[in-house]
Amino acid sequence: LLFSPHNLHFFLSLSFNIVVIALEKKNIVSKLGDNVTLSCIYNEKTLQLKRLRVYWQIADDSYQEKCSVVHALISGQDNNSNQCIHFKDRTRLFWDRLGDGDFSLLLLNVSQSDGHTYKCVVQEKTDRPIVIHEEEVVLSLAASYSQPILSGPIRNSDSTGEEVTFNCRSGNGYPKPNVYWINKVNNSHLSPSKTEIISHDDGTFSVFSTLKVKATSNMQIECSIENEMLQENLSANYTQQKKISDSGTESDENLGKKGRGAQAAGIISIVFLIGVLTALICWLWRRRSSRLVAYRDVQPRDDQGGLNSPA
């Protein structure tokens, strides 16, 4: 077989395109515990489901012996008699889309062990089954880290020039995070003294990082936890307030004394006012009582002559 330069260039280009298409895979990132759809679409309008077989399986060679069938559709019906126990009751097809060639798989409540390359194989039954469509989907799992907690020296403490320690921690994330310490005064990066990443039984990680620096009068430190897969960046900030001067302290003390003095004066004023009101009420009561006595003394009495009765 002879190739002209033009034909050879065309052949190489065609071969390259075929290789690229064969290696192309869809990548999906899902959070732990979510439901995820693995896409598989065959753009063919004339489909007879009863003549089709659709197999979802794990494409990883090392996993083939452990699990060969994730989900199966045979002659238009689910047939999961050979389904891996790990996927039992966790897979669904979209029945309203099958007639349009959409054989996507819904995987429920994904866990760390679901991170694989999945293959969708569509076969048509003629004299012998032939593969009419294949797709591969790479599923990567991730989990958001918790809001980082940052602790440092006591604010307003006089630690300028001394070495101080900051601690930053976050947890329940996946995959392993990137940890950044930043001096917010000039946005420079600081090197941590120690960073420890701890793995948990559920596959997630916790991170604990320590930073030691020389204290300044106005420290502004930020700890940042980055999850590259989810493109999430969570941060916590610490600001060291300047210590209050001695004169300021004295002023506060004077204000405190004045406040206490004013409070005592107020209490004395209230007691004095209550005493005055009590004395006034007693005086008014006595005066009213004396008037009643005087009125009774001048009342006319019949036995003492009183008013003359008619003759």
C-alpha cells in the first residue's frame, strides 16, 4: 500500500483523531453522600429497547474480578441478577429517557469506595450481539472541609518581639488539603512549623497546622484551607489589637471611680428623697387627723340643748 505525502498526512491526522476519541473520558466530581449521574448518551433516533443490552461496569482492570456488573438492562428490563452487592439498591436508569438513547446511570449516596472509572456498553442483538456505543466516566469523590478554627496569643497581651504560636484546624474533608498561612499586613506567605493530616475510617481527613512567628504590635494572620478538587477555599483570621497605654489604663480607672461615685450619689439621693416623701406624708396625715378632731368638737348635740325644737 503506497501513500502520497498528502494521503499520508491525512492518514496520520485520522489516526490521531481516533486515538484522541478513544482516550477521551468524562470526569465528574461529586461530594460524599450526594447522588450523581453518570452520563451515557447514544444519539440514535431509531432504537428498539427490546433489541438492546446496556451494561454499566467498572473499567478499572484491578477491580474487574471484584465487580463486573454495576447495572444491566436487557431487552428493555432491569436485570441485576449479577449486580455487585456494593451497588444493590443504589442504581437507577432514567426510564423516560431510554427511548431517546439516554442510558445515563443515577448512583445514590456515593461513598469513598465509589471512586472509579465506569464504562457504559450498549449492545444490539442481531445474529450476534454487537457493540454500538461505549462511554467511560471517571468519578472522583470529594468532601468539603469544616470552617477552620484559628487560635493565637491572647489579644492585647504585651508579647511584641516574643515568639508566639498559632494553631489552625479543620476536618471531615477529602482529598488532602493545601494549608496556607498568610501575613495579611503585606499578603506574604508564611511557612508553618508543622502540619499534620489525619485520616479517618470513612476516608476523610482532618488537618492540624502550627505556625510560630515573632509577635508584632499589630499582627494580622490568616489560615487558609484549600480543597483543590472542589475549588473551595476556607479561611480564618486573627487580628492582634494594640495594647492600651498606661495613661489609657489610668483614664479607665478614673472613669471607673467616677462611675462608682456617681452610683453611690444616686443611691443616697434616692434614699434622701424617700425620707422626705415619708416625712411629708406623715405630716399631712397628722394635719388631717387634727382637723377631724376639731370638727367633731363643734358638732351640735341634742342632749346639750343644741337647736331649739318648735313649741
